[in-house]
Amino acid sequence: AQSVTQLGSHVSVSEGALVLLRCNYSSSVPPYLFWYVQYPNQGLQLLLKYTTGATLVKGINGFEAEFKKSETSFHLTKPSAHMSDAAEYFCAAPVGNNRLAFGKGNQVVVIP
Amino acid sequence: KAGVTQTPRYLIKTRGQQVTLSCSPISGHRSVSWYQQTPGQGLQFLFEYFSETQRNKGNFPGRFSGRQFSNSRSEMNVSTLELGDSALYLCASSLETGERYEQYFGPGTRLTVT
């Protein structure tokens, strides 16, 4: 069963515009959620994680995500896109010890 | 601290051959997980090792196997390679085993099967 759902494969955003990547999770998912970023020819880098507590989570590179239980969502945002944000972004949830289920990913293209 | 390292970075093999990939976790990390990444299937969990024991296994055939050594380094082996095994194989390490522990990924090994 899919634990996280990411809508849309490619996301185009103008430089300086808001970046919004959507992630919804299954209600059965434990209260831990992650966002990872993958640059070309590289592995995954942890952007941020939610592990209960404050629902607004700040990560690296100016990204943040808000955990909304009522909407089962954990959307990733960045107020102002930079060219260096061009990458693929994955939402993930644990489905067992050290076993992550990933969304299909969003390829972000930044338009100058 | 050095990150997760994987060797080799690139590999080309022929159908029917076998391959061994290596992963060295971050110093002090005791859990190692393996994932396969393909354009069609995305990121899929292969297995997790903790304290030299396989704790978790994904839905892959028995041709895929792994092991972990006492220093936490891990290897995965794929026997009788098929074209569909072409993928990026990612290793991730974690401090302990548990859902709340974040995983840190290596750069991956790009395997091409011809």
C-alpha cells in the first residue's frame, strides 16, 4: 500500500517564485516524515524531517514543511526559488525499522 | 565525519553474471539499508542490516542478497543478472534501527546490465 503520495512529476517554477511540492501520507503512517533531495548523479540528501512536536519544520537550503494531521499532508515549500534548487525531491515515510517508502518524486525545473 | 561511501560508482555487467556492491556507513552508524532506484519503479527498499543481521527485507527475488560485517560495512550481491537489474543502487546508514532515525544516503552504484 502506498504510504506517501506525491502529485505531479515535473514542477516548473520561475527563479524567485514560491516552490510548493505536495505530499500526502496514509493515516496509518507513524508520525515521522521526511523530505529528501537528489541532485543529478548523486544520492539522496536529507532536507528535513518531522518527528512529532512543532508542526512547522525548517530544513536546509531555506526549505520548510508543515505537518497537517487534519489534511494528512506534509507539503514542502521555499519562498524564493534559486537556480541551485533544480533537482528531484522525494517525500518518504517509514514503513518498518529503517525501511522508507518513497513517493514518486518531483523533478523541479527552475526557469531563469 | 565522512559520509556514506559506496564502491564502485559505476559497473557494467553482462546478463547471467553476478555482482557485489560495497557500502561503508558513517562512522558509528550501525544500521545499513539498501534501495534500488529505477525510472519506472522509483525507489524500492531491498533490505536492512543491523548488528550483522538482516532485520527487514523488501519484495525482491532471492537473487538479491546482502550481508553486514562486524565493522558495520555492508555488501549486497546480485546473482544471475537480468537486464531489469540495471538501476542505481543506494545504500543508507542510520545510527540505530528504528522508524524515527533518519537515513543518510551514499552516492550510489550505477549498475548497467547488457
